[in-house]
Amino acid sequence: MNPAPSEKDRLDLLRDWKLFTALTFLYSFGFAVYNGVYQNFLRDDLAIQPLQAGALESFREIPGLLAALLAGTLVALAEARVAVLGLAVMGIGIAITGRFLEFWPQVAVSVLWSVGFHVWATVSPAITLTLAKGADGGSHLGRMAAVGGIGNLAALGLAYGVAKWVRLPYEAYFVVGGVAIVAGSSLGLRLSPQASGSKRRERFLWRREYGLYYWLTFLDGCRRQVVGTFAALTLILVYKVPLETMLGLQLVSTVAAIVAAPRVGRLFDRIGERTPLTWYAVLLVVIFLGYALIPNREVLCFLFVVDRVAFTFGVGFNTFLHRIVRPGEFTPSAAMGVTMNHVAAVTVPVLGAWLWQSQKAYQLPFVIGIGVALLSLWATRRIPDRPTEPTA
């Protein structure tokens, strides 16, 4: 039986939650500023074509393939310190993005910030679940997703107002986003040692018993790339949606995601992962069918918003891993999951872009997405029922 926490431990935990919440807000704010304008930047300043956009995305996702290697290399550092390092690298890379207006330099700077992003993405769920102390992990992940959503909302609202009334160069957006992320990394330096969980972590980890988790994350990587790369490109390149409208769509979807994320997290805590992730897979089938079959700008804009809200169900992959993983193995296992996710991420964008450009049909990447969503539906039905007591 674990002893009751001391008053100092409770105060440290409260302080850590405040710091990590502020850090998450700043990271989300900075990244949303970047994401909100980036694909319009590619069209307007780089005059990019679909195949180039797909290749850029594939190169940018290569660091995700190395997530397990990165986690192993940094095994001597606590998760909080790894997060600080990742966010600092990410923020610097994003801040200088606008200075590179040719394809290969843009690839280089994108890979730079992507290294930091994938380090952060690997360890941030572990920090949240460690601070949760084993209680209602899904709710805490959902709550942090909502904090991130508020950061997104603030960033997109600011960017929308600037784009509509001031017309700053794209470089200014990237500097603001990068500075916010670096500021967030500085807060991570103040987290206490308890924010980093177990000191015993494996350097690299592949366990057959986690095979379903790896498969689910691989399929989700395919889904993420089909939508993340081609949904916005379709609206921008095919339907000529301007920057203000794209920011407006992201603003609406962020508000909806803020409302949905805590409820989705509580849903996973209450009924487990299998049923909600089944709903998620069915919804993805509908979204991809819409992009493939309905050549209507308004409908596709609506589906863009719906997918952004559906993305909140992604916390289920982390809660599933958390309940099946052995003590001390969450971070290396999540890192391997990120690596599996990015096996798809480095292939799907360039394959989909090649099909689009060679066949003159933007719908083809979404046809791939339909198959991926059906496979995801099959895989989610194999998730076992949640045990009475958590296993980790």
C-alpha cells in the first residue's frame, strides 16, 4: 500500500500541473500559428505543386521514424528535460521557417523543427499520465487536449484578425509561433522531478504483447497523413480557399474540439477504448468517402472541421497503452508507437501526391484513406475489454 502523499508533494504536484498546463498552452499557441498559415505560405511564397508538397511532408516526418532511437539516446534524461529540449529545438526551427523560400532549404528547416516536435510528442503523454498518479488518465489527457485547444483558439483568432486587417508577411507569423514554443520550453525547466515518473526506463523496446497498439498507431499515421496533407491542399490548391477562410475553418474546428476533448477523455475512462475508437473509425470512413465522392467546396469545408474534432479520439491510443504497459515502459513503448505511426507518415504523402499529380485526380489519396479507415475499424474491434483493475 502506497503511503499518503505529504503536503509538500501535494503542493509540488499542484505547481507542476500549473506549469505543465501553461507549457501546453504556449506550445499549442505557437504550433497553431505555424500550422494555420503554413500551407498557404507554400502556395503563395513557394508556388508549390502537389508532388513537392507530398515530398516535403514525407521528409518532415522522417524524424518520427526515429522516435524510438531518440527516446533511447535521451534515456538518461528525465521526461521533463527531454520535453524542454524538444520544444526548444522545435521553436527555433519554426521561428526561422519564413527565411527559406526554396524547396530544399525548406525541407532542411522542416526536418530540424520536426526532430524537436517528435521528441516532445513522445514524452508529453507520459508526463500527463505521471502527474495524473494513475487516476482517470483519459480525463487528464482530454483536459490537456482542451488546454491545447484553447491555445489553438487564441492563436487562430489572432492570426485571423491579422490576416484580415493587417496583412503581415508569413515570416512574422512563424517568428511569433517559434518564440511562444521556446517560452513554453523554459517553463519545463521548472517542473519538479516527480513530473518525470519512473527513473527506470528501457532504452529501446519492442514487445509482441503491445502489437495491437503498434498496429493501431500505424493505421492512425496513415489516416493523419491523408487528412493532414491532402485535405488542406485540396481546399487550397483545387478550390482556391484563401488564408482567411482556412484560418476561419481551423478556428471553428478548434472551438468544437475544445468542447469535445474533455468529454471524449471521460468516455474512455468510463467505457474503455474499443467502442469509442470504433465510432472514430466509422466516422473516418464517412469523411474519406465525402472527400472522394463529393466535389463541393462547402461540403469539403464541413468535413475538414468534422475531422479536426474527430482527432480528439486519438487519446484512446495512449489510454490503451497505459493500461496494458508494464511499469517503466510507457515512454519507450509510446516512442515505438510514434515510430510505427511514421512508417506511414513518410510514405503516404509522397505516394498520394504522386497519384494526385500523375493521374490529375485529387480524390485518389482519399480512396487510400477509405481502405485505411476500414482496416482501423477491424483493428479496433480486437481491443480487449478493460480489466477491472488497471495493469499499469
